[in-house]
Amino acid sequence: MRTLKLDLGEKSYPIYIGQDLLSQPELLTQHISGKQVMIVTNTTVAPLYLDQVKLLLSEYTVAEVVLPDGEQYKTLDTVNLIFSALLETRFDRSCTLIALGGGVIGDMTGFAAASYQRGVNFIQIPTTLLSQVDSSVGGKTGVNHVLGKNMIGAFYQPKCVVIDVDTLDTLDNRQYSAGMAEVIKYGLLGNTHFLNYLQTNIHGLMSRDKALTIEAVYQSCEDKANIVAEDELEAGKRALLNLGHTFGHAIENTLGYGMYLHGEAISVGMLMAAKLSQLEDYLSSDQVAQVQDLLEKANLPISIAGKISASDFMAAMSVDKKVIDGNIRLVLLKELGDAFICDDYQDQLLNQVINEFCQ
């Protein structure tokens, strides 16, 4: 097992990464203060890991709520099911929520924990590659609205994150590839050593070599933890983590949640950001080709399959958390491994990229 610490003063917490961690109860119990534990999971993950996690908590009063699976259920109505379960079982403010699942479960459980009785403890047990390397770390919680993705939520940190890479054994290939999009993001935005590692080992990673996977998860979490420690509330540097996300969220919003997995939409979004970076004379065509090649080797999409008009796409981009005073801030690349926040791009070049991908 390898352990990282996300340093946030009194809100600091460990991130445990390794194999067979769901057989080690102390990883959870040392971070549970009360006697009541509510496990939040979904219909896909519950048959696989719910009983295993419950075995670790024999000394606690344990209840569970099993939610429907899918990004389309990441709503206030679904979070209300968590609140109802907590109230029906009379859980008090000393309780702990455990998010057992992917990013949707983690985001909703964290938001419920931030809101229930004005804040209770929660723990992340991410079971997808995307949630292990990204959404489980950093304390972003929330839900989608029909008019925008992740527009309702809170910054609320877990007490720990337990990443058992053995849970990836039950992840299908499409979901695994979607997680690789976020892994690739860390190499592109600020870690050229990691980017080189990914380019060298992408075939081994896609064949799910455990040692390579643990290293990729560790490096991704370390990069994110370092950024979040500097900028927890996304006032500056943390916005770099949104590389490809403004484009990607627009794809999800316009096509509807489910046609593209989140990581798949981010894959296309990162290529769009790379293309705009090329038009702005930062990247060369060869560098854009490198980005595309890595995404394709990870079995990720590089184009928009559904029909979206350029005007609808731009409208969706304008409803985004990165919009400040009506101006869409984008994360672009000066070099591969050197991202920056840009709000002075040329509008006609942005339109050119959108028109190219929305054909």
C-alpha cells in the first residue's frame, strides 16, 4: 500500500492506494468517529462490494442506500433519497457516510454529507478508475441540473480515500478507458515526466498491469493533491484541473448524460483544447498529433458522434462554472505538460474549433 496526504491543515486526510485494501478494516475504522455508518452505493456496485465493506464494520450500526446507476441520476431528487434514508434510520450528526462507487456516487454522497445536519463525516471508496484518480480526491461534491453540469454543490473534504485497485477487475473496458482520460489529463496539464511514462506504458496500462496501474493512480492523485493543497476552493491554480472540461461538459449537456461517459467527453474536450492551443500558436501540429495518438491508444473518442449545432454547443459552454462575468475561461496548453488558464483567446479561433468538431 502507498499512502498520500492531502495537506489542508485541520482538513488534511490520507489517500490509501493499493491492492486488497477492502480486507483491512482499520483503514476505515480509524476515520469513523461515531457508531452509525451509512453506505451509499448503486445497483451496479452493491452486488459486488457492499457485503465486503459491511464485513469491515461489524462493530457499527450500518445501514445502506442503493441508488440507481448513471450520470442521469446525479440530481437533487436522488440525493433526497440519501437524506430520507438517514432520517428514517434516525442517524445523528456523529454519523459517517461512506461513498462506495464511482464519481456520481462520490459526488452525491459528499454533497449529502455536507448538507445533512449541516455537515457530517464521509469517506470515499472509489471503485472506478475515473473516480480513483480524480473525483474522489479534492472535496468537490454536487449534482447536475438540467441546464448545467455540477452547477449545484459544495466543497467538502472526506476523512480519507481508500483506493483498492482490485475493484477495477470488475470494471468494463469502456469505463476503464473513460478513467484513462483523467489520467492522461495530469500528464498534459503539468507533469511531463508522467506524460512520458504514459506514452511509454500505455499498452501495459490498457492491459491493466497492476503495478503500472498503481503507479498511474498514485501519480494522478499526487498531482491533484498538490494542486488542491495550494488552492482548495478553485480561486486560481486548481482551475487547471479543468483541462478539456468546459468543452466536455458542453458535449454532455447537449447530447444528454449517458451518450458519452464523462471521461469520453473529456477526451474529446482535451483534443479540442489542444487544437485551439495550436491555432493560438502554442502547440505544433505534431504535438496535437501526440495528444490524439495517446487518446486513441487509450480507446477514447476523438470526435463528437452525435449531432450538435455550433450555436447549441456555444450556449452550453456559456453555462459553466468557469464562466466569470460572462467570459468563458479555458485551460489551454503552452506546451505538452504546461497548461495555463486563458481568457484572452481569439473568439474566431474558438468558433473555428467548435465548428470543426460540430460538423
